Amino acid sequence: MTSLLALAAEGGPSLWTFFGRFHPATVHFPIAMLSIAALMEFLQIIRKKPGLHAATFTLTVVAAVSAIVATLMGLANAAGRKPNDTLEAHRWAGIATVVVAMIALFLVNRARATEGRKVQVARGSLFLSMILVSITGHWGGVLVYGPDYYSDALPECFKIRKKDPDPPLQRPRSRVDFVVDIAPIIEASCFKCHGGAKGVKGKLSLATKALAMKGGANGKVIEPRDPANSSFYTLLLEEDEEKRMPEKAKALPQEQILKIKKWIEEGAEWPEGFEFKK
């Protein structure tokens, strides 16, 4: 199993990844079994029956076993994929469902042919299993169909309309353009100290891409996709005027600071061959 996981993580085909492709075809089975078992016990409560339904144990056995198989298939199907918050939520909700389903099976088995507290606890575990399997299914739907999986199906009268930002100028373009958005800021606010190849402060020059990415005396100042570790951005936020950039000048407008942050988050793209106007 370890070797199969390692191979899948490297992105190569294997029987483990092939096994995972059947996850969508099997995952609904444990959902149905757990839901029916919980429904049976809900009806038992409505009818004021003191014991478990005769079919509950069999349904729970099938649900627990099929949940294990479906979860293993899910782990195999996710192997090698780039992790994200939705995938992790779906993964751990599925694992939690299997654990609770196994506990429910143990409790249901103990409560067979009995009455009282054991039956109540077994029913509670089944209801919890149904809740968890619903949460797992929710994240699975979001993972496949996107965050608007449920809201898109609502009638228009139930949908929450998103307000346009006010003022309209705050609406950002899809990506920050270095030539249009960032280069003018550098030229207007940074070149006084960091605009040449020689005589620049802190040995940092922003005259070319190569020099800017190289950094200065204190190391790199631009870490693509990591604005928190990019002093080109963080020094703009300094409250201490002695440390804040631009040096001995007013702080940059918030709009420009946010553009620089977004530019770095998007990878700090700087077109090759771009030259500042002399």
C-alpha cells in the first residue's frame, strides 16, 4: 500500500489510482445505507418503539463496510492532486464519517435485542453518521461543481444579490498589469533612491527585472506569491516614518499599496525586455 501511495503521489499511473476512479460510483451507497438506517430509527422513535429496528444492524454493517471502501477510493482518487481547502475538508469529513460509522456499528451491535440507554446511544450515533455523511457530500459537491453548487439551483427570489463595490473605481481588474499599474509607481516613488545601476541606496536597484529580483544588501525584496515576506511591499506599511518606504515621503495611497500586494500575490510578473523611460 505504501508503494502504491508513493507512486500515485509522483503522478504516475498505478492500480491504486485506477482503483480511485471508481469513487464517484460507490460513494453514494454508504450515504444511502446510513440515511436509511437513521430514518428507520427515527420512525422507531415516532412509533415509540423501545428497541432498534430489525433491519438497522444489517444496514449499519453494509454502510460501515462500504464507507471504508468508498473512502479508500476517495483517497486514491485524490492522490497526486494539488491540495486545496475544499479537497482537505472533503477528505477529513469522509474519514470522520468512516470512524463514526464504525463506532455506530459497534454501538448498534451492543444494543441489539435490548432496550433503554444503549438503544438511545446507538440511535444518536446513527444520526451523527447521517449528519457527517451529509457534510462530506456537501464538500464533494462543492469540489466537483464549485462553491455555487447549491445557490445556483435556488429560485431568483431566494438568491442574495451581490452589491457592486462602492465606489466603482475599487473594482480590480482580473490581474495586475506590471506596465500599466506597477511600473508607474516604481518610476514615480522609488527611482529617486533605487533607479540606477550605480549609487543606489541599500545596493537595491529597480531599474531592471534582473536587478529588482536580485535584491539589495539585505537580500531579496520581492518574493513572488509571498507579499508577507517581500519587503518591497511590507515596508510600505511601516508605521515608523523612519523605516517606511518611500523614504522621507508620504505613504503611498492605499490603492497603490494594494496593487503592489496583488501583483506579488499573482507571481510578480515583470515582462522580459521592459525598460523604464529614460
